[in-house]
Amino acid sequence: MLDLAPTDPSLIYVATPKRVRKKLSSNIVMVHTPNQTTTIYDSIASQTATAAIQSCIGKMTPERLAQAAYNAMQDGYITKREHKTLVEKMGMGRLLARRTHHL
């Protein structure tokens, strides 16, 4: 939704704190997250960018996910502190520190 990383449009995961009763397209997978903090993006109640990126750890390559986190920070969806925490959780902290050091 925020175009932070390339995704597979044939399968879309939607995190929602409320139960959804209506019939959805077969390519939409609802993920019930009752205690998840939400925010509003494009007038839609959504999982925060930080939580969405964190939920992808182990499902996307660390490099692609690190790029998504960087894009989210650049676009103002997450803070520098949130970015640093996400990158550390991905195990990319040292790699990114080395890249930044060499710039």
C-alpha cells in the first residue's frame, strides 16, 4: 500500500484489529491482530509501517526488507530510531553500518 518494497500482488495480507465478516477476494488473506496499534494511511485504518515491516522479518530477504525500512524512514512513515531498531532485528545493523561508514 505504501510502495516500500516490491510485493507479490497475487497474494495480499491485510492486518486488521477487527473481525471481517464480508466475503473477500481469494487473493486477500486477513490476519487478525486484536492488540495491534493502528494508524491511518490514505484514509484506511492500517497496521503501522514499523509493525508491518517487523512482521515481514523472515519472510523477505533481509536486504529487501532493509531497503523497505529505509524507504519508510525517507518517506516519513517511521522514525530514525524505529529504522535503527528494525535493521538491528533483521540482523543487518553491522552490514549497514559498514556501508554508511564507507560513504
